[in-house]
Amino acid sequence: VDKRSFIKKSVLLGMGLPLFLESLAKNFEQVKGTDAFDLASEDEFWAKIRNDYILKQDYINLENGYYCMLPHPLLNQYIEHVKEVNLHASYYMRKKQGQDKKRIAKNLSELAHCSEEELIITRNATESLDLVINGFKWQKGDEAIMAEQDYGSMLDMFKLMEGKYGIVSKRVSIPNDPSNDEEIVRLYESQITSKTRLIMICHMVNISGHILPVRKICDMAHAHNVEVMVDGAHSFAHIPCSMKELDCDYFGTSLHKWLNAPLGNGMLYIKKEKIAKLWPLFAESPKSEDDIMRLNHTGTTPVHTILGIQDAIDYHEVIGLDRKNQRLRFLQRYWTDKIRSHPKIVLNTPEDPMRSCAIANVGIKGIPPKELANILLDKYGIWTVAINRPSVEGCRITPNIYTSIKELDSLVSALKAIAEG
Ligand SMILES: Cc1ncc(COP(=O)(O)O)c(C=O)c1O
């Protein structure tokens, strides 16, 4: 029996689930008639889900954007995988790891709405996206378009390509409050020339939480014969992410961020007809040019980490993307709505609720981001991260589903107190 269909069916029937999912499923079974939007604000309900997390008592963690700790049912499963692989050692590696990895990649491809022939498991978003940037068959003078607000490692990788192949990278600057999707689409389009080969876009900009209109950018780029690579580090398992619907050419993400897989898991999607166009990073024994496994040779890896992906998928299915997405958006709007109009507070995240989800960025006039992050931690026990980038200067605030309203009230009081200084 296909394990994923089994979990889905069991969730629907509310029975026969693996032990580690039972309590989570019971909690959701009790609210099965409640609309996801209405459930999002039921803090008493989410307090039960919070019990799955072992949280430090000495600070409020509002930096789940880097990595979110595993809830203990997933942590226990992970530890069991470490023991299991260690017990069977080379027997596992030779006899089972290949089929396990294949099965998990297939289940991931169902979650991403693509074919299993278009997806590989990597170690993180960096590996996924750099595989594409580095593997692209660049010619001197080729152009790539990206944004000043993109993730540093990918911008650095394009710089490397400038030195290695003589490509030209062009940067746009994404406005925090666009008047509509077309404004963003035109911004990227304005940089296209006959030499443009690739556009890199963030699905959700990590420093501001801004969700970009990926499908519209892809349609525009394809009309110009330009390919699009999506940095989905923050969108996968956070907001709807269907490869079919996005119609991008490449999509890379980390699975240790919003899917809650163990650290060191990522995924790369490549549209079938683009696979043959990339050079692999590490040589692999001859395979057909359009076999995606040609790009996935990384030697001996910590396979127990990959086994944790399946548990994370199952856990995610029990929660349900819609319920997770609504809860995360509710939490962000809860605190941002309370301070949006404060004269000394600046929100570096779109006001339109459909242009962001869990992540938002807040600054206070006259206080450098680093200082703000230090005050929040030292004086108010709130852990965030300072961001000092073009048009995004402030602290990134990232709750996760376990975050309580009480914690967000503490953030709001702290921000107001600091602003009123
Ligand atoms: C937008 C974006 N892209 C890529 C990455 C890289 O992710 P990782 O470090 O898991 O490879 C991050 C990490 O925070 C990110 O925010």
C-alpha cells in the first residue's frame, strides 16, 4: 500500500494511524467541522498542538524562519531512524536506502504536484538552487535577473558565475507595497533583453515575507523565452505550492523550514524538458540526459535524515495545508494589525493580507535593526533576527503554528514601549 495514500485515507477516516500521529489526529478530529479560517484564531485549540513542542522557557521564539524545532513526535521518530540505520549499517545502505529515498521522493512529488521524474531530495535550498545556477550552460554575455532582496547565497552564486563565465546579473528592487501584481511583473520584464536567459524570484521573500506573483512572472518570462527559477525556501508547506500551477522551470526549497523535516533536507524540482540542460555538480555514472538522478550524486549521506521527511509529510497532512496556512496568516495579522498605524513603527511587509503569511518585518524609526533585536531579547525576552537590507530594515518576526496570542501580545507591548521610548 502506498504509505501516503494510506495516511490520507486514515486521516479522513480518523483511524489506523501510526502511533506518533494518533494524538495530533485526535485533536484535529475534534474540530473537523470547523472552517480553517475560524479555527486559525482558536488559541485554546492550538495550545494542544503547542504541547507537541518542547520549548525553552527563557525566551519567546519568534525566529522560526531559520529553522523550526521538530515537534517531539517527529523528533522521536527521527531518533528511531538514527538507531535503525545504525543497527543495519551497510545492510541498510546497500539493500534499502535506494528504495526508501525513491519512495519518499515520490511522496514529495505528490505534495509538490509534479512527476517523481522531476524531483530530487537535496540537503537544503542552497544546494538545490546553486545546482541550477551553477549547472546552467552559460555563455559569455548571458544575462540573469534577480532582486536586491533575494537570499545572499544565491546572489553570491550568480557573482561566481559572473567571474567564471562572464555572465551579467541585473537586479531589481521589490517594492514593499506594490499596487498590484502587474507592478512586480513589469519590474522584472523591464530588465529583459535578447540576452536574458534566467530570472530568479523568491516565492516568499525571506526578509519581508512578501509573496510574489510567481505564475504571472513565469507567464511573462516564458513569453520572452526566458526561464524562471523559484526560490521556494519559505513557501513550501507554508502556502500553496503546486509546480503545475506555478509553471516555473526550477523550484528549490529547504524541507527543514516549513515542512518540519529534520535539519539537512531540501528538494529540487526541474521541469522534465529542462533536466538535460543542466550540468551536474558531481559526476554520476552515465545516465540518460533527462534522468534527474544524474544531478543527485552526493556520495554517502545521513540517510536517517531523509527518512524523517516521510514523517514530516505525514504530520503535515494531518494538520492540513489550509489549516496551517490560515493559522500562520492569522498570527501575523494579529500582531501587525495592532501596530500598523503607529507613527514610529514601520512595517516592511505588504499590507495586503494575501501578499504575506507567517513572516513579517518590523522596524522602529531611529533604532538600527541590530539594536532593536538586542533590546527585544535582552529587555523583553523575545528572540528575533535583525535584517539590514535594501528597503527592509527591521527585525524579522516569524511565529509558527504553536505560537500563542499571549506571546504576540508581549511582542506588541514591547514594540510600543520601545517606540515610545
Ligand atoms: C529565501 C531563502 N533562500 C534560500 C535559503 C537557504 O536555505 P538553506 O540554508 O536551508 O539552504 C534561505 C534560508 O533562510 C532563504 O531564506
